[in-house]
Amino acid sequence: MIEKKTLLIAQALITMMMASSMSGIMSFIALGPTVEWLTEWPKAFLIAWPIAFCLTLVVGPLGFKMAGKIVGRLAA
């Protein structure tokens, strides 16, 4: 069992990296390599990160349950 503090820190770091990369990639696709992209990316990241973190609090445990069931079925 992972300590709750470690899990929360990991979720914060993982969601930060995912929100940063996804907001950067998606805004780059929408705006291209422009100055506008460079100014919009940080704004998009600041919106995306807290949303991603909150969602992982719900989706994370669900994902672990689903994975456990899949592995259990495969192991049987």
C-alpha cells in the first residue's frame, strides 16, 4: 500500500507534467509556433492543472480497481 502523502505528491507531479505537456501540445496544434501560443500556453496550463489533479482523485482509484479486475481475470 502506498502512503497517502506519497500518493498525493505523485498525483500532483504527474498531473502537472501531463497538464503541461497536453496544454502545450494542444495549444501548439491550434495556434502554431507563434508568440500567441507562447502567451496562451501558461494560461491553459494554469487552468488545466487543478482540473487534472481533481479528476485524478476520482479517476485514479477507479483505474486501479479496473486494472485489478482485468489482471484478476487474466490471472484466473
